[in-house]
Amino acid sequence: MIIDLPQTSTSALTRKLVDLRNQVGAMTISRVLTLIVVVDQDSADDAIAVATDASRQHPSRIIVVVAGTRRGTSDLSGQIRLGGDAGASEVVVLRLVGRLAGHPQSVVVPLLLADTPVLAWWPRQAPRDLGTDPIAQLASRRITDSAESGRPSAMLKQLAATYRPGDTDLAWTRLTLWRGLLAAALDGPPYESVTEAVVSGAVASPSADLLAAWLAHALRAPTRRAQIQDGSGVGSVRLERNSGPIDLVRVGDLGARMTRPGQPDRRMSLRRLSDAECLAEELRRLDPDETYADALRKGLPKVTRPRGSAGAAAVSPARRRAERLRRNRSAQLAASTVLEHTTEPTRG
């Protein structure tokens, strides 16, 4: 169900939501949080699709703020999505133009659910300073995505400089499986300390930067950030120990190979997480992510890079879009592969 409300007001939107609650009941009242999505017009549909998918695990009121030009007369156009068009949530789309586009919080506040946590997500370019952004000030959790920045490494430094508890970034969330495999590799004999860590990844990969930062802080060992010319994201990790190195190398988009001294090579699952999966994981936790904070603020300055490396390398919009499509396609492929195995008929 999609209901358009052109040239409307927040009071009219609120009345319409109340009317819908009376009509469809639990569909509009069983919400556990409010998610504010701040996005431009060109990316609005993609962001709504990701938020709707993520909210299937966390029924929410999703408020999508689409700020247009600040010129001309102030105008608010609204849209309400329910049922199959909103997953397990209700979606309220606010398109702002004129002076209203410069004050989105005045439109958002009346639509916040009472007595529920408020989270904010910037699917593309995030504010330079989350501490002073009016939408960020409404939220207890603020989710950015440095992989969508034109200069990811520079954005990570800015996020570190302006960090406050509750901030997080999807480039960090994409490392969940990597961190789990590396922690498991060290949780066994011979229980030796790591003497050096090397993280290889794409030149402008914020996930590779954050993984190196996490290792530098957690292991308290020299950590280098190496670059790969082909591929994207994190390519491999080497952990040097006295008995020999542990190597974890990505193989395609779905798997990895782990090599350890005196043991046969192991193939393991290491799929790329979709944006919806990453967002759903962040919606799951409402407390500050202290591990992310330590990696960002304490670990990142300890990571060494090759001389002359492009620490502030620029990434074109076309490249960012290609990386986004690759992440989500590989996640869909992994899901379809699992489905095929679970539905394959038993033989014999």
C-alpha cells in the first residue's frame, strides 16, 4: 500500500498514520524503533529498499528524509508505505524543498515514535560532523558508510576526530566475518603472540583500513596496510608468529583459504555481506560499539602504510556504485546457494 500526500504538513501526515492504525491495527503499532534515513533523491529508492529489507528483523517506523534544493518556496511532499511495500515496517518518505530542506529536524520530530530508540543512517554522503548535525542529534545511534565517500580514508580520519558514543560505520560492520575467523585462528595452540600483522586490500578500502586498525589495537603488534591492485575490499591478512605465519586469503566473493604452519589448508565461508544485512546488524545493537571506537580512534593512527601510498585516494561515483552492486549480488548468490542446498531432495 502506497499513499501519496503532495503539498502536505506533519500534522496531516500524523493524522493519516492514526487513521491507518485504526484501519489495519497491529500493522502500524508493533514498532520497536524509529530509523531516520537521510538520502538524496537519486539514491532514495535504493535506500528505502535496503532499509525495508533490514527492518524485517526489526519492525520499525522508517522516516526517509529527501532534501532537495533550498531555493524557492518551502514545500513538503509525503508518502506512506505499508504492507508489502514496507516489509515489516511503515515507511514515511518526506521530500523537502525550499527553506524547509535546511531544517529537516522540524519535520522529523513530530513523526518520531514515542518511547522507542531513534537511529539515523546516511546511506551515501554523511555530514562532516555528526556532533553538530541536527538529525544526528536526534539519534542515539548514528550509522554512516565511509565506503560511499569520495575519499574514504579521509572520512575515517574525520569520523575519528568527531566520534562520540553511538557512532558506527558500515565499513566496520562488513568486517564481522573477517574478525570472527581471525579471532578463531588465534584461539588455539601454540598460543603465540603475533609479531606483525599485514592487511592487504584495495587502495581506497575503508574496511581494510579498519581491519588493520582493529588488529593494531587488539594485538598491540606492528601492523602494515598493504595494497592490492585488483579486487576490492579486504584481500588477505597475514599474522606473523615465531612458529610461522597464519594467512587468510579471500577466494572469490564467497570463500577464503586459511594456511597455518603444520596444518593442511582450510577452505571456509567468507561471503560479502549485503548492505541490508549490515544495516540489520547495526539495528540489533543499541549500545555504543566500543570495539569500533578503539579501532577508529586508537588503532588507526598505529597502522603504517607504504611510502607514497594514496591515503586520501579519491573514488569515483561509478566505482562506488560498482562496489555496491558487487556486494549485494554476492550476498544474493550466497543466499540462493544456501537455499538450493536446503531444498535439494534426499536421494536413496
